[in-house]
Amino acid sequence: MVSPFKLGLPLLFAFDPETAHGLSIAALRSGMPLACSPKPDPRLTVEIAGLRFPNPLGMAAGYDKNGEIPDALLRLGFGFAEVGTVTPLPQSGNPKPRIFRLMSDRGVINRLGFNNQGHAALAQRLAKRRGGGIVGVNIGANKDSADRIADYEAGVRTFARSASYLTVNISSPNTPGLRALQSREALAELLGRVIAARAGTGVATPIFLKIAPDLVDADLDDIAAELLTQKLDGLIVSNTTLSRAGVQDTETAKQAGGLSGRPLFHRSTAMLARMRLRLGPDFPLVGVGGIDTTETAIEKIRAGADLVQLYTGMIFAGPGLPGEIVSGLSRFAAREGLASIRDIRDSATERWAEATLD
């Protein structure tokens, strides 16, 4: 049976991207059955950072910024969902238009700028959740904050008890100066203060860091050293890119902002593999960027990912995509005789680590 949502995708594309996004959120919030959830498969279970994920596919941050539909996303087949990015105070983000589809590339450029309703609104929604499942919270800093690290500390204190895990997002290209927190000295201070804030909550909620795909090898060395020194719980690779390599829609590509979707797959996967080699086999890694098929999810795992996330792929394929990918992973595991999907992890790490970025 074809999802009514997928049948309506051409109509949805008639709306501007931000309106279409709002309509998709409303449809999922309505409880309308938009896709069939795949059957549980123990071969897809992944355990990292003290959490047991029913399958390795998650919804990336950015789709459900305000935590309106995490349980609806889990019902689509995702093994976990990440809400946010959320900042302490509500903010409207950058001026519209700020989302641009690259239809021929199956990519998106956005310069949203952490538009969200703030900590209080998200905390209230999470407190009302009655469902299980793994829901992470992606935390950020307000654009005009006098102390951005204090904003991350506030995020930890606010959500440590309601989130399955926290993601410290310092990699958006749409908040001026934010990516500077990826430098060695700034990152050391950030992680130290964030970990101290978690200790003050009395709970050991896992904390992940999300980085950009536009870093050079020296940056990766510094980040890896700090992650291992500070003993963070995981790393997410990666956010959107400022690169426009390989894009066919060169006119839309002139828009400022971060590029996601298929054009990001190669760069983000190479960066993932490079970080796997730097961090070793035991450090949890989440791969994001360009996943829109079972095959791309498998390749990201082969490059070194324990878990994978998508967002842009669902814009073009509809809400049936997570179920299709998870079912595809089950078929792949059966066909290859795998005891666990993790058996293929790192089988292509060396190859991807040597790939050129553009």
C-alpha cells in the first residue's frame, strides 16, 4: 500500500519549503497513519553509550525542532529521534526565505539560524511524553548570547533528566561565530563546563558532540584529542556543509547556508571514517549526511558509524523512508548471514578515510 503522504509529495512540493515542512509536522501530529512501521529485528539492535537502540536509524535534529512529534517519528520506524536544536530563549532565526530545495540534486540549502520556541516550551512537551523509545535533545546557543557556553550548560541542566541523550551542536553554519567553538581551546572549555553541568544534575545522561564536515585534518586531530581527554560519550558526524562540490543546480547553490542531502554524503562519510581512525573502535559514532536508501545507510556503517541519522532524504521520499531503510537492513542482514548489523562496521573505514573531500 502506498502512503497517502507519498502520493501527496508532488502537491507538497508546490508549497515553499518552510510551509511544506509545517504541513508535514501537522500531518504527523494528527496521528494519521502515514507509513507502516517495520518489524523489530534483534540483528539491528545497537548498544552504545549505555543505551539500547532497537535499530541504528534515527531522525536527525532540525526536523522536529520543538519536540512536537518525537513519538510519531518513532512509529515511522526510526530507532531513535533527536529533537531541536533548542536554545535557552525562543528566537525567530534568520529572515525568510531561508530553505531552498535542489530538486535535481535531492539536496537542501538552509540558513534557518536555530529558529525554535526555547527551552521552556520543549521541556513542557517532553514532560508530557508517556511513550518509551529513545529521544535525544540537540542543544544550541542563542545568537545574541553574551556567554554561549553558558547556554549549553543551561541546556544540560534543563534536559538531562528528560532526554535519552544530549547533543552539543556547535557546527551549524547559520549562527555567526558558532563553529569557532570547534577550536581546541574553546572546545576544551565547552566540554569541561558541559560535563560539570551534567555532574551537577546527578544523572549520567550521555552527551554527544556534533561537528561540521568542513574541517581540516588538524582540526580533527584536536577534536579527537579533546573527546578522548574529556571522555565524552559520542560524536555525530556531521552537520551541513558550506561546500557546493558536485552540485548540479548551480544557480540555487549560490544561496548562503548549509547544504544537506545527497551532495553531502561523500564528504560527511569521509569525515566520519577519519574520525573513526582517530577515536578508535570503542568510541560511539553517529553518521549523518546524504542517507536516503538502505545502501547509503549500510555504507555509512561500513565507514565506521554505530548509528546513522537522516532528515533531508525524507523530504524527497516521504515518511515511508525510515521503514523502507530499516526493512532493507533486515533483509541485508539475513542475506549476508549477519548476527548483528554491527558486524559490517569499519569494513570500509580505511577506504573512506583516504577519499578526497571534493
